[in-house]
Amino acid sequence: MASFLHLLRKDTGALAAPVIAANAARPDARVTVVLLDGAAAPDLPAGVTVRRLAAGELDYPALLDLIFAHDHVVTW
């Protein structure tokens, strides 16, 4: 099973959403999106896990764990 982690910044361009959707469409793919620095979530397909790097939600040690738990890490 392929696993994809996408890290989205506030200034992430429009290309991120279709790439994330293409990853999610792969058979047996696991896709996680982490929103950084006040980024807004684009329209994403069902099944994509969305996390926010913020106090009380996701901290830096947990983000590091996510990076090592995924096969592909894409920064936008």
C-alpha cells in the first residue's frame, strides 16, 4: 500500500488539489494532508485524512512521526 503525506502552506497553488486527488484514486493508497501556518484545506476526495499543525491538534514530534510513517512526502 502506498502512503502519501502532503504538507500544505498558506500559499500552496492550485496544483496541489488535483495531485492529492490522483494519489487518493490509486488502489490501496493512504493519503494524509497536513495544513501548515494557517493553510486552508482545498476540496479533497473522501478518505483523505486532514490534520492541522497547531497547538492542541498536531505538534512537531507528531509531524515527524507522520513523515517517517509515509512512503512519499510532498511539500507544497
